[in-house]
Amino acid sequence: MKIGITGSLSSGKSSVAKILSKNNNMLFSADKIVKNLYFNNKFKEKIKKKFKIKKKNIKDEIKSKLLKKEITLNELGKFIHPFVRKKMKDFSTKNQKKDIIIFEIPLLIESNLMRFFDFIILVAAPRESRLNRYLKSGGTKEMFKLLDENQISPRKKIKYCDYLIVNNKSKIILKKKVHDIILNV
């Protein structure tokens, strides 16, 4: 069974994925794949060339170029997503015999990947809570606004999802909500 987890920026997708993967279920995290790409020398050379990056800290320069509108999130996504899709396909093939495989993909709906999953969980949280989480993790208000505005709203995403988890309380309540879904599957 393939479970997709999606949701807005800093909504708690990773927390839900960790709870679900506790029982030795395999977990694919698109965010971790992207993070690891920046350690790959081939990728670094390609992205530097594509976006004319001169600084040593590629991520910081990309963020700066995004905020200055020198590049768009759409352009960046078109460059990065094929790398992520390849890793996702490899992961899926490698783990095809597993009973449950969990995929945490922030842009699952935006990337039109719904048909790939047996069911999809949408994780939502109030904007203010998400902003606070994002700031605590080292992000800026400007970057939050840019990223948040470029995602489909949870109201529109819900029609493609089988379950909704509103993450507006404690971790204990979040765990209960996840376990309630597991009981229904």
C-alpha cells in the first residue's frame, strides 16, 4: 500500500510521516531528497550553471534570487523535480514488496501525483502556526510568504485527498489523529 502525505508549508507533514513510519514502514521524503541533492557534486554543478550561481552557498543564493524575482519557484521546480521523481521511482521499485510505503511529498497535488497512491493524507494547520514553525526552523517571513503563496490552498487540495489531519493541537493529539486513520485503513 502506498500512502501519500501532503500539505502546506510547515503544516506537520514530517511529524505525520514519522508517526506512520514508526512500525518499520518505509518512508520517502521529497524534502530530504532535495536537501541531499545539494551535497551531490553533479547536481551542484548543474544548478550553478542553470541559475548562474556564483556563491559557494548555493541555497542562500537561490533564496536571494527567488526573493529578488530573478528566478521563479516554477523554474526551480522544473529543474529539481525530475531528480526527485527519479529517486521516488527508484525508492518505490526497491520497496515494492513492502506492505506499506509512505511518501511525504509537499507538492504531491501540484505535481499531479495523486494516481500513484492508494490513499492520500492532507495535513493542514492554521497559517499563524505554520509561520511560527517556519520561523523557528530558521526561515524568514518573506520566504514563507513566497513559498506559501505558490502552493495550492488546503481547501482546494482536500478534494484530491482521502483523509484530513488538522494539526492545531499537541503532538499527542496529532498521534491520536494519525492512529485513528490507521484504524480505518
